[in-house]
Amino acid sequence: MSTDGSDELNLTKDQPDAAVGEPVRSSTATAAPAADAYLSVRDLRIHFDTDDGLVKSVDGLSFDLARGRTLGIVGESGSGKSVTSLGIMGLHRTAKARISGEVWLDGEELIGADADRVRRLRGRKMAMIFQDPLSAMHPYYTVGAQIVEAYRVHNKVSRGAARERAMEMLERVGIPEPRKRFSDYPHQFSGGMRQRAMIAMALINNPELLIADEPTTALDVTVQAQILDLIRDLQKEFGSAVIMITHDLGVVAEVADDLLVMYAGRAAERGTAEKVFTEPQHPYTWGLLGSMPRMDRDRIDRLNPVKGTPPSLINVPSGCAFHPRCPYAELNGGSSETVVPELREVAAGHVVACHLADADRARIWTEEIEPKL
Ligand SMILES: Nc1ncnc2c1ncn2[C@@H]1O[C@H](COP(=O)(O)OP(=O)(O)OP(=O)(O)O)[C@@H](O)[C@H]1O
Ligand code: SF4
Ligand SMILES: [Mg+2]
């Protein structure tokens, strides 16, 4: 991948604002970006043609992210988090990908924009820390040369000045003896070191939107904390918008302002991180929180983690994609099995895609969920 492919970050903020109880999906699909949104995703669909059929990896996703905010995206493996990120970055432009919807970045629509334009924005305005560091680095060039190049593509500086900046970044991400390691090739780095080098490459241009896809999974706890601090510094200094994708709900709880819970390529729930953690509304979110490790509770007091396996994205279950695994599916007179739930606002800025009637949700919340949270 070219060196401009890896650096940016930004976030969107939560969305809109239909009256409580009203479906918002149709309106968000066409609505103009929220006034303060730096990133605005509207009805994004990313499907792939494969020999087995059409894979609906992302299927109607909308959200906004303002500068200075961090959006956490959570959801189990295969729910479409990385495909969404790569789609925002314009990295799915292949014959097999069918993409529709809108991605607005700082007022500019990217899905319909030409590839050169998106490439120019990548690395400068938006950057990504990739889940797989190897995919972000070219095997034939040294790590140092790639980071220098990522900087020089967007900044008119001498090679020497770019080299100094690259060293500084390598040092900041915790690479020991950066001057020595500068001329190593990616395969000479350990997995954790490659991850850090890629983070250096993503952050070197101070992106206004940074998408961090599992940025700290291969790293030990100390380095993980350093990296999160680095991202926070970037955000503070440059008002960057950040999307943080992680399986680690502890990390999300620490860094996210807003939270998007994805299931089968769609939003199950979205709201401020505080609301989603303290008053989750979707049965899938209840299960996710049940799988969070907790030392302060006996097993018996815990929420039940999600049972069953992730759905096929080729034959997505009818109605609510979560219905085969949902303990409450039968409460809705068959609509869970037949009708795709739209996002409804259940409190200001807090939306949920679930057919549960308010009275049922309130009862389940009070009797089963809240006592175990
Ligand atoms: N190029 C592609 N062609 C076909 N299917 C794809 C392609 N890229 C991703 N997918 C499928 O899209 C779905 C969503 O993948 P994605 O990588 O976004 O999941 P994820 O939420 O990031 O999961 P994880 O937590 O494991 O990283 C998966 O079923 C994946 O197999
Ligand atoms: S719509 Fe039905 S199946 Fe889906 S989460 Fe709500 S109750 Fe469960
Ligand atoms: Mg992923």
C-alpha cells in the first residue's frame, strides 16, 4: 500500500434528532450533515461480490462525528467495523465492491469524488491506523523511508527535515533506538513494533480525522497507554475527530465520547458513551456488556453474554438480524423475525434499532439488566 494510505483520524458525533420514538433511518439517510459534523456518514452500504454470493458487510450505516470528539465503534468480529473504516478512507474502490451512500468529510462528499482527490485527502486530512500493520507497510522499503515519504507527500520539506520528524514520531510511539531501527525493513520489526511504526506513519501529518482500528491489540499495557495518550494529545492539539475501533470495552470506556454498536453491518445502538454504558437499550448491547470482564461481581450477578454465532452476511437473517440470538425476539408479535427495525430515538441523541415496546424494554431493564450492570 502506498504510504499515503495510513494516516488519519476523525470522528463523527451523534446524530439527529427525530422526536422520541420516531424512526430516524430514512431521514438520516438523506439529511444534510449535522452542522458541527466533520465526518458525516449517510446510509453507507458496502457489499462485495463473491463466488458464494453478495456479502452485505455494511448495510445502511449513518453517523456524524464532530471535531475534537472520539467515537467508539464496537461489535463482534465480522460486524463491519473495518469495512466501514476502509470505506470512509476510500480504500474499497475495486470491481468487486458495490458502494453507495455518502461520506462527507469537512463538507466534501467522498464516495462520488474521484480517486485522486480521495488519495490526496488520505494521509493529510484523514488517516487510519490499520488493524493489520503488514497491510499498511510496503515490504520492499525501509520503515524509515516509508514514514519519511508519508510526510513528504503532504509537506514541502527537505528529506533531512522529514527524517528528523520521522525519528521524533518513532520515538514518541515508543520504538527504542529509532535511529538504529530507521533503516530496518518491516519484516525485521516484531508485530508490536510494526504496529507502532504504522501509528507513527498515521499520526505524522496531524490528521483531522483519525480512524484507529484496533490500534493497541498487539501491544503491552504500558505501550497501549502511551499510544492512547498520543492520540489524545493529537486530538487536544489539533482538534482531531477520532474513530476508535476496539474489542476492548475498557479502552472504549476510557476514550470514547460517543459509541456506535454495530451488528451485521448496521447500527444496533448509538449514543453518548456514558448513556450507552450506563443505560444500554439494545439486547445485543446488553449481551456485549455481559461479556466485559469484571472483577467486582460474582458470575451469578452478571449480565448474560451473547450466545450463538455471528450471522452470515450473505444470508442475513430476516427482520432483525439479531433475532436468532435474541432472548426477547418472541415478545414482538413476530415483527422481530420479519421487519427490519429502524433506529428510534429513545432519549435525546440516543437511538436504538429494536422492536421492543417501551413498556417491555422498561420492564426488562428494571428487572433483569440494571441490577446486573
Ligand atoms: N473484500 C472483501 N470481500 C468479501 N467480503 C469481505 C471483504 N472484506 C470484508 N469482508 C467481509 O465483511 C464482513 C465484515 O468484515 P470486517 O473486516 O469489517 O469485520 P470487523 O467488524 O472489522 O471484524 P473484526 O472485529 O474481526 O476485525 C466479514 O464477514 C468479512 O468477511
Ligand atoms: S428487534 Fe427483536 S430480535 Fe431484534 S433486538 Fe429487538 S427484541 Fe431482539
Ligand atoms: Mg476489523
